[in-house]
Amino acid sequence: MQRIHLSAADRPARLTGFETPVEFIDVVGSLEARRAVAIVGSREATPEAEEYARKLASKLAGHGAVIVSGGARGIDCAAHEGALDAGGTTWCVLASSYPQVTPKPHAPLVRRIIATRGGAVVWLGHEKQLVPGHFLQRNRILVGLSDAVIVVQATGERSGSLNAALSARALGRQLFVASPAPWLNRAPYTGNVVELARGYATPHFDDELLLRRLGFTDELDLTTSAQELVEASSSDRDAVELAILSVLHAASPSVLHIDEIVSKSALPYGAAASALLTLCLEAVVVEGPGGFYRRRPASLARAVGK
């Protein structure tokens, strides 16, 4: 596969805006100018987080996104694999040189990326020895190549993923951080909580909502089944309450955060909050910790007179 050296004039416009210039960039494979989304996270990710990253990358790649990550263990590897499994394209920004890939077991993955219309970005010369600071520089290039960044799992306050989030803020990229459910053990997601508290990142808890926010799908109305429920509703059931029930019905048995309910139903926040309170008092909807809600089983049919 051809190795292309990018001079400063040839580099993608996305790689502008760095405080210090990137002096050495080679591309093995291809960096076609397409909409790119970075997926990052811990090298010591939980199996559940890795599986989620794999599925998320697969879904985004299926909608035409190029998945960008760093080729490391854990979330990075899962993101690359998810994109490839979906027949999509992925870019790997290496912290090491090439073909001397670090970690060595990931060399076949990098070769697979290159062989399937993707690209490996190399900014470290053969003569340079890999040091910890190179990973931070790698993160800045990774973010620079991307239109948006998604942090799936950051296990600590000094996580490398938070360094990528810092670059996203500095370069004005869209930043999404997976929002751990309040009732789960948050220890493996300490960095996520810290980054969300800074107020720049958008909490991510729904893939379809993410696709819409990134512009990969159009804004959706109520589903056909929900429309049918509206038409079959009894006259004494408020339309706002029914819209909420329709959204919760479509998500069942999953729980939804109130922000997601507002987005999916297109209702004003105040109206949705008031209706949710009424539905909880009527035992039609169950409220969980932290603003999450779920439909009580079989309640929707009773609510609309079925």
C-alpha cells in the first residue's frame, strides 16, 4: 500500500488550528474527505463498554460515517472492529510509527483497516522512540481529523480520553460523552462524569438521537405505531400525556431520560415534566433515579382504552 507524505499545504483543513504545528504526517491508505466521527475510551474498558463501542461504531459506519480512533486496546480496537464489521471505513491515528505498530498484536487490525479503503495516519518518524507524550499528540490529530468526538468510557479524571475531549473543546468539535445510568456503579465511568460536569459535552444516551444530532438521519416524527395509538386514544387522555406514553412505549423495556423524552416527543420541557408527574401519580409511568422513566407494563393499553 502506498505511503503518502502530506506537506503542510496538502494536509486536510481539519488539521489546522493546532497551537503547535504537526511537522510530520504520512498516510498509509486513504483519507477521503468524508464526515468523520471519533470514538475514544479507556484501554482498560469493561466488556460492556467495548461491546457498546463496537455496536455504536457499526451503526455510525452503516450511515456513512468514517470512524476515527487510535488503534489502542479497549474502546479504540472495538470501534475500529465495529466499523469494519459493518463494511464501513475507519481511520487509525497511530501513536507509533508504521509498520512497527504499537501494540504489536494490533498490526493485523491496522493492515485490515488499510486494505478496506481506510487509512493509518502516521506522524512519528521511524527514528523516534515512542514516549507517553506521543499519545497526547496522537489524540490532538485524531480529534482534528474528526467532525465530532464520542467518549464511551473514561475510567479516571486523568484519562487520555479526557485529553481528547479537551482537544475537542479547543478545536470546536461536537463532543458527546456517554452518560452512565445513576443506579449503576459509576467507578469505571469517573472520567465521563467529570467531563459532563464541565458543561460543554452533550450527554449521549440514545443512538438514534445521536444520529440525528450528527446529521445522519432526518428529524423523526412519532412512529407509525405511536400514531395509531394517538388515533385510538380516549377523549379524556391528554395529548401531551399520550405523546409521552407513545415514546416510552416505543422504547420499552428501556428507560429514557426526561431530556430524551422531550427530544423524541418534540414537547416543551415544562409540559413534558408536568405530564410525567401526572402519569407517575397515576401509576402509569415509573420514575427512576436521576430523571429516568419507564412505562409500567401493560399501562399503555389501559391508558388508551385498548
